[in-house]
Amino acid sequence: MRKIRLTMSQALVRAMAAQKSVVESEAGDTHIQPFFGGVWAIFGHGNVAGMGEALHGVRDVLPTYRAHNEQAMAHAATAYTKAMRRRRVMACTTSIGPGALNLVTAAAVAHVNRLPLLLLPGDVFASRRPDPVLQQIEDWADGTISANDAFRPVSRYFDRITRPEQIIPAFARAMEVLTDPAECGPVTLGLCQDVQTEAFDFPAHFFEERVWSARRPRPDTHELAAAVLRLQDAKRPFIICGGGTLYSGAERELAAFALMHGIPVGETQAGKSSLATSHPLNMGAIGVTGTTAANDLVGEADVILAVGTRLQDFTTGSWALFQGEGRRIIGLNTQPFDAGKHRAQPLVADARAGLMDLGAALGGWKAEARWTDRAMENKESWYKLAERYTAAPAEQGNALPSDAQVIGAVQRQARPSDVILCAAGGLPGELHKLWQAETPGGYHMEYGFSCMGYEIAGGLGVKMAQPGREVIVMVGDGSYLMMNSEIATSVMLGRKLILVILDNRGFGCINRLQHATGGAGFNNLLKDAVHEVLPEVDFAMHARSLGAVSEKVESLSALGPALERARASDRTYAVVIDTDPLMSTDAGGYWWDVAVPEVSVREEVRAAREHYVAAVDRQFIGN
């Protein structure tokens, strides 16, 4: 057996560079690309000597990118793989201690969203000779604990490399997880910093090229037959389209399936843009932030085909939305855990393969014409209503626009190929209801973990994955202040973003929720927080200080021309606009289970509690 003597770090990065992936283009043809699109690295004492030297040696075939924040670079990596539909992945390496722990939040984002991500944090000395080393967590009850143990609950696979040869089976397992459609998610390999530099005679086959293609499991014949019977018995069927539809590349199959069988479709946050808004049976957003068109229908549906969704509470109205008589669910999902939720009839399969087989087995069966016709009428009514919220109003002096009006202005300037990206606060709800996406991947929302700070870093990751598309990041002032450093990274890398920063002077979304649950305005808007000086943050100047071109517009009518200037720019461009923190789209939507105190001195809280108890009675408790 031929052997090559390398350090553990050198062996790892050479093995990473040898991994390839079969990637399918929008036109349907396939080509082979490197599986790892690059490595994000912030070096410290725990990885600069080992991983730093190793990455330098392969920089021509496995590029290394420098970020400004560890959490942000992992967000960028997560957004990259989402935009690449899980066919390509990025890795992140950090030092030990705070550098490693900064990755944990981002690991949770990838875990919840079922997205592959390779995390390579430095770890303590395996030899323990210098213990406690700088930044080491010491547990006097367990000598094996390090800061990296915090990754265990947010990793699909976790390992700690304490000998150089351990990287051989650990990396093999990591690749199996990263490429598995059901099990994929974050993989964490804690790299003990002394082991990173230790040499071993690695077998040459460890560095041989390996080409990975997407596994497409087909339905079990018995599960398929059961699903067919359920649908054929349906009077009011409805499809919920989740992110798995996009990961599978099943948007064409979904569009054809819905038309062939006359079934209306509602989109989750992750699934939005699977169907063009113009598709006649696309009812738009579903759930807490859903349209009246989708929620009205799914509320009465007797059979719900859930495709590639984990059915989280925002999709199901905290399991109170589905009230149809005798309602039953079919769970089409690669992951059995998701396919069988709430007593669903599981149909464990790839979304594309499952829809094709299900459609073939249904043959010419169609939903009742009156149900399909009603769906189309619902859709038309909703979009007429939605136009009232997004339309440009007549100028009203110093009145501030709503988020919906800003969204309308951005939509009117946008092109079908653009990607709109957001993550947390009030904007996701407004965008879910109101944004009209026409191309797959044109709507990119991180709402599985609803992670503030994802927006700008995520936009950078999407731009790296799809450099030919304009990426428009919509972000509130609260999220912007949490994490904005990757503006500088986007400028440094020449990956231009358009940032639309909506300043409502605080956490407006949670302020509205606080009032809705009977609470007093407290600690959310800046004016309601403890302060000696009320801050006036100049977001345009701040973005400019990080290297972006920027401007602040004083009215909604000025936003469109500013966005045209942003589109023409060759550098990241930030447009700031003040917005009203209290206004939101009151049409559409559904109840969300946010527990209200049983006891309060406030009359408003007691009234909110009564409404809450009544709503809880509508919840369906599954298993």
C-alpha cells in the first residue's frame, strides 16, 4: 500500500480537495464541481500553525476566505449551500474557545434548516501537556470536556480528533452525513491543536477523487399505495411546499403535479419560490405569516400533502390551522422523522422522485373542479387585497412608510432573476405574504431558526454561490446592529450586495408582539429602553465606513431611484430608509402560540389570556 506522510491537517485538506459533486444546472444538464466551495477561516493560536499552514498549501484548489466574525462566516457558508441546493458545501475553521463557540449559533441555523456545513474548530491539546492552555474550558468533574462539546446538540455528527489517523474514519463519516439527503446537517470535527501538526503515514487512497451525486430514494410500494388511496378519497386536497422541494430540484415536478391534479399549493418560508407566483395554483404563503388564499383552503382541507417540510409551528399555525373534517396528512420527505409527524401517512422519498411516482400512480385523478376553481378565485382576491398594502401611497409629509410599502417599492424595481434575502424580525412575515418570486431560489429566508444577524452574511454566501444574480438583502436596524461586519468582507471579496436597511428604531416586530399579548411597550423600541441619550445611528455612514457605497433616502418615492443606483454600482451598496415600527399587514396570517401569563395586574394581559385560552382549544395534539 502506497503511503504519504503528512500532518493530520495537511491530510484533511487534501482529502477535502479531492471530493467532487454532481451539480445540476437550471437547464437540467449536469457537471462535476468541487464539493467544497472553499474554507472560511479566522486563525488563532488553536489553528494557525496546523490548519493555517495546511490550507496555504492547497490554496490553489481549495480557496480560503477570511471573514470578520466566526458566526457570520458560518452563516455565509450555510447560505452558500442552501443556494447550491445542498450540492456544494463550505467549511469553517476557528481557534479554540471563543472563536469556536461563536460558531454554535450558526451551527444551530444549519441544523434546524437541514443544511450541510463542515465545522473545524480547534480544540485543546490531546497530550494535555500544557493544560490549561489559553482559552481552555476546565471541568473539574470531567477531564474530557472542552468548549467544543457545546456543538453536540447542534451537530448531525460530532467527533474529536485526538490522534492523526483518526481523521480517516472521521472524515469518511463526515462526508456520508454531509451528502445524505435525510441526515445532512452540521458536522463538527474538533481538531486538537497539537494533533493538527502531528504526522502520520496516510494511505494514498485517502486522497483519491470521489464524486458524490444526490441520492434520490423512491417511495416504498406500500407507502405509495396508501398515499394514493388517501388522495383519491380527498374532496379538498392541499399541498404544502417546503424547502425540501428546492433541495431536491423538484419545482418543475411540483408545478406539473399541481396542475395535473388540480390541487392548490401553499409555500413555507423555506419552500417559497419553488413555484412561480404566477402559477395559477400557487396560493402563496401558508400559516402564521400566510395569505388568506392559502390559509382559507388549508384550514378546510381533508388531505394535506406535505412535501419537504418539517411542519414547524409557523407553517401549521401552532397546529391550530388545520381544521378540516377528518383531516389527514401525507408526509413526503426523505427524513422519516419529518414524514411521520402528527400521525401523518409517511411517504419517505426524495421530493422529485416521490412526486413523479405519486403522479404516475394517480393517473388522471383530479380534485373536484369546484375546489380548484375556488382556489383560483381565492388567489385573485388575495393579490388584489395585497396590492393595497404594497402600493406607493401619496406623499404625506413626514409620515413614515410601512415595511410592506418598502417591500412594494423594492418589488417594483426588482427583476425576476434577483434574490431577495432576509432572516428575522417583522420583515419575514411581510415578505412571506407579499413578495412575488418568479424564479427558483429567488426568495431566500432563514426562518427555521429565525436568526438575527444572518442577513448580510447570508447574502454574501448566496452571492458567492450565484454571482450572476443580484442579491438584495432586506434587514432591520436591530439585526444590522447585531452583525454587519461582513459588509467589509463583501467589499474585500468583490461580491457586491444591495442592502436595504429599514430603520424603525428598535425591535419593532417584538414590540408589536408585546402589545398583542397585553404587555406594555418595554425594552424593545429604543425610546422604551433605559437610556440617558436616545441614540441616532447613522447607518449610511456606518456602512460607508466598512467600504460600501451608501445613501439614506427621505421618502418612499426616493427609494426606487436609489435602488437603480445600487444596481448600477460595482460595489456593495446600502440604502437606508426610516420606517414605522407599528404598522404591519393585518390581512392574512393566523394565530401563533405565544403563551400569555395566567396572572397579571394588567387588564390588557388578562384579556389577552382569555383569547389565548380559547385559541389553544383549537390545537391538534399529535404524536
